[in-house]
Amino acid sequence: MKVLRKASLTVRAKDAEHTLSERNILSSLAHQFIVKLYYAFQTDHKLYLILQFAQGGELHSYIEKTTFCSEDTAKFYLAEIGIS
């Protein structure tokens, strides 16, 4: 489950736009290497995305935390993304 605070999304308009795009893209895709969005809902203060479990977290988070990526690691992720 991915939980986002609405207050943090209203501070930066791009974040709100990206979140809406993420929800729309995930709801329209079915791919073996992209997590499935089962359900999305909101309360007064938070947005919830119920996603397929992916051990290890998001690739985006991994890239942000990693300062260096070996060529082999980069090849692996590119191959995973490129396979359809």
C-alpha cells in the first residue's frame, strides 16, 4: 500500500500531477514487470494506492539512494524494463 499525504502534494503542483499520472498509468497497464494497481481511494487527508507487492521497493527510490551503479547493474535494469 502506498500512502501519500494530500498536504505534501498541494505544496508542489508537479507532485500532484505526477501522482495522478502514476495512478492513471498503473490502472491502464498490465505488464509482468510493472506492479498492478488493485485499488485507489482517498480520505480527507491522504491518498491510498493498493499495489501488488514488490519486494525491494520502487526502482525510483533505489536510484535516488544509490550514488553509483555498476554497468552490470544498469544492464540488468535496462533489460528488465525493455522486455515485454
